[in-house]
Amino acid sequence: MIFQHLAAASDLVLTWNMALVLLSSALFGLFVGAVPGLSATMATAMLVPLTFFMDPVPAIASIVTTAAMAIFASDIPAALIRIPGTAASAAYVDDLSALTRAGKVGRALGISVTSSAIGGVFGSLILMFAAPQLALVSLNFTSFEYFWLALLGLSAAVMLGSASILKSLIALGIGLLIACVGMDTTSGLPRFTFGLTSLLDGVAFVPALIGMFAIPELIRTFVHRDTIPKAAVIGNPFKMFEGLGGVLWRHKTNLARSSTIGTIIGILPGAGSDIAAWISYAVSKNFSKTPATYGRGSEEGLVDACAANNSALSGAYVPAMVFGIPGDSITAIVIGVLYVKGLNPGPMVFLTSGDTIVAIFLVFLLANILIVPLGLLAIGLASQVLRVPKLALAPLILGFCIVGSYSINASASGVIIMVVLGLLAYLMEENGFPVAPTILGIVMGLLVERNLITSLIKSDGSMVGFFERPIAAGLALLVAVIWIVPALLWIGRRLKSSRETQG
Amino acid sequence: MKIHDSLIGALLFALGLWVLTTALNYPQLQGQSIGPGTFPGVLGALFMAGGVALAAAGLRAQGMRIIHFDPGWRHPARLAAALIATVGVVIFSLGFETIGFPVGGFVLLTALFFFSGYRGLTWVLIAATFVLAVHLLMTRLLYVPLPAGLLKGIL
């Protein structure tokens, strides 16, 4: 499929318009990623209103490039002021910071930029060749398989996160409930609309996203303004490649392993680059000959985690493209954009819009290759960017958020949704409820409910139908494993600790 | 702002109860035992169970006030900035078409800069330039119908 559409896809990608989109998105992503607290997801959400005025390929290209750059650039504040720009950098922030204190900031960021690019290219190649094959298999999927697949994604989001399972589950429920607002797709009955006509179409997705990611951060910036530390000095960024080849060659196995782990985790619906970075870092420490250096400036750990987070970013697009199920918050946004552009994600899109899909794959490769030269530029400019106080940027960011939320439906109700859900997200985060499951719930709520109701109608209300088809039964088993294994581990730990207490 | 888990649990239970009773009142699909209330009904029941579990966990873990405000909230200027960024934006949205983005946005941004400690003519000019640039970019270049409101006829 790839080679068949390559020529036409290249024509879509290799244009001056695309070059401009890639460059401006890359600079935007690098800027947002380099400002601590502004996440890659927030950058992507802020970009969505602009994508409505672009063709499909440039629209997706701008999002992919912004996200890839922001995830890499988030390592810059992690190294300079020990604040990870995104959750993906949190796994190795201590190593980056320790290397900076040891005067090796150039080396640390050099490892980060090259490992991110290698991991990203690896993930993109897997996406290019695995997604079309998977799409062929998924053509046989019915509502039963889609229901279990969606449940698998939601379960992974709850179980793989770092927050308490109960709170993650409640957060997911809140997202699913928000998705219920509006006219029911099966019966046309308005649900939870409080008589407001603006809610009949449901809670607008983009204002919800902007609010849930931006508003909590803005409130924290205004209220806890004295907790933002000052940046360290980078020095000459062009010296960061000195000795880097040797480091990467020594850890070539780590690069391959982490890129693979990252891609697989990315492919798993509901698990994104942050989880990939944490797991790869843990695996790397487990296999390392020097595990004691981890968290104290380990170059090896850095190679692993950086390669994993960018490869996961590409991997997350496999379920997004093939099943329309987001791998993480960023792909959730991309799915929304794909729908707006008439490229309804799912197996059929590979048959009906082959050129566009291959062009999107090419954009992934380009974006990840661009990380190296543009990352170098970003590191050089980072000292300047970090001098702009986040507090001074906050009112301007709010201005963008208002305009972005209004533009979706040219209605002020979008702005109100942004603020209300933003306040909800702030309260959730302050009290240990993760926001990511809520976002996934909002995105996947309709998919889960529609497939549940359709399947129940097909099976005449019987649950047996959900397990009759082999793939559906396999997916149901996977969902059960995701829930049962941690429960068994928890019971085992409780029994062990009670035995120790008694002993 | 931190809220005790027992209170969050109680609120979740109440939410679950409301969702469940509302969902039970929805009609079923013709000839089916399911309908538009099935899925939200399940969610309502889950909220009730989750609320009880959370409240129980909260009651076991003692030593925290029911509602705890972080020290940052006690600064009047910070509180004002946070209120403007939330309540202020909602009030602005209610009169969005009448006031318009240029005037409303300018007032909002200037107030936020003021309460963030960025005072003086420079910051007023930054707010004005930003709002005008965004308005022109959105309306002229991207054709987003941002209302000019009070400045209708001028912009």
C-alpha cells in the first residue's frame, strides 16, 4: 500500500506550503515545549482552531510536528530548571538535572535530541508498515470487537497511569458522563442538556480540551507564581555533539530496545509517551550494569527514556488511524481533526484516502528528522525563551484560549465550556484525580456507548454475543487480564504484609 | 485547593444518584429492554459505588481539613487574577457579542497583567497590540467571525 501511493503522497508533502507549515509548527512546538508547564497536549489543543483552515495533510502535519518538537523541547527546562516541560520528561528529569549540575548540559541535551529523533523515526517506520496491515485485519471487526477494543483502551488508561486506580476510574467516568451530554445518537433524546440548545450537539470537544489542559495551568501560574525557579545557562550548544557518537554507539542495544518498547506502548490504546518513558527507564535500569547511577545523571537511562517517548508518539497513531481509538491525549485531538476533515479514522480510510494517509506517514518521518536541526536551534534559543516569565505569558495564553474556544462553533458557549471544564480539571488535579482518563472518556464515550447499544440490540440483550466471536473473546480476555492481574498482585502484597506484621 | 476525600466521595455519591434517577426516567427503545438511559445509568451506579469507596478511604485517612486552601490563595492580587481568568471570562462570554473581543479582551488582559504585577504603560500597550493583532488575524486572515462589539464600524 505504501509504495503504491508514495509518488502521489510525496506531491502532497513536498510543497512550499508544507515547508512553511512544518517550520512554523516546529517553532511553535519548540517554544511551548521549552516553557515549563505548557504541555505538548496544550500546544496541540491551541493549534486545532487554526487547522480548520488548512487542507487535511498540512493540518495533521502541523499537529504532529508541534507535538514531536514540544515533547523533545520539554527536556530543555527539565535540564535547565529541573521542571519537566511535559509528563514524558518526568521519568528522567533527575538525570538531566544532574548532568547539568556536572557541567554536561550540552551532552545531556545532545543525547536527548538524537535519541528522540532515532526513536521517533523508528516509531514512524513501524506506523507506516504496520498500520495498513492491521487495517486489513480490522475490516472484519464488528461492534462487539470495537466495544472490547474501546474498553481495552480505557482500561489501559486507568491501570497504567500513576494515580490511584479508584481516582483514575472516577476520572474516566466523569469523561464518559460528559460524552453522554447532548442528543442520544440512537433515539435522538436530549440527555443532561438542562434545556440549553447549545448543549444539544454535546460538549464541544476542542473547548473542553483547551480548558482541561490550559486553565488549571493558568490558575496555578497566577496563584503559585513564586514557585517558578530561574534557568541555568546553556553555554555553547554547538558543542553538544562532542563525544555523542560514542555514547549512542555504546548504548545501541538500549536505543533499539527502548524504541521497540515505546512503539508497542504507544500502539496500546490509552497509553502514551509518558508511560513509555517511565517503563523504558525502569527496564533500562533493570538491565544496566550501573543501576546506581540512575537518577544521578545516567546517560544510559537518558538514551532509553528519550528514544521511548518519541517512538510512543508515533506508535499511538496506529490505533488512532486503524480503529479511531486514541493512543493518548494528542491522538485524541488528531482524531477530532480527522473527523472535521472528512477523513473518518478506521480501516476504510486506508482504502478511500490512501494518498493522504501515506502523506501523513511521510510527515511523521520528516517531523522526527527535523528534531535534530531545529532542536539544536531551540537549545540555542532556550536561554532567551526561559527568560520570559511564565506569569507574563499567562494572560496572552488565556487570550489565545478564548479565541480558540470561540472559533470552533463561533459561539461564546465554547468559552463557557472551556472555563467550567478547566475549573473541574483544576479541582481534579489538586485532589489527585488524573485528567488524561477524563479526556479519553470524552473522546471515546460515544464509541463505547454506540457499540455497546448496537451489540446489545444485535444479541437481543444477551451478553453471550460479546464473547462468541474469536477476536471479541480474545479482546475480552485481555481486558480481564488488565483488571485481574493488578488485583491479584494487590491481594498478594496485602497477604505478605499481614504475614510480616504477624511474624 | 484540596478537598477531603470523604467530602468528594459524598458529592460523587449524590452525582451518581442524580444521574441514575435521571437515566431511569428516559424511555426505552421500542421492543428493547435498553435505551438512552442504559449507559448513563451504569455510570450513575458506578459513581455511587466509587463515591462510597472514596468516602470510606477518606474517613480512614484522617488528619486533613475538609477544605484546604494553599497559601497562594490568601494573596488578594493572586486571588483576583485567578477569579478574572475564570469568573471574569464567563461574565465576558455572556456579553461577548455586545462587548466584542477587542474591548473585552483588552480589559481582561490589562486587568490580568495588573494583578500579576506587570503594571505601567508598556503592559497596557502589549495587551492592546495583542488583542488587535489576534482580532485582525482571526477575522481578516482566517475568517473567524470574532465579534467587534463596541468597536463595530471601526474595525
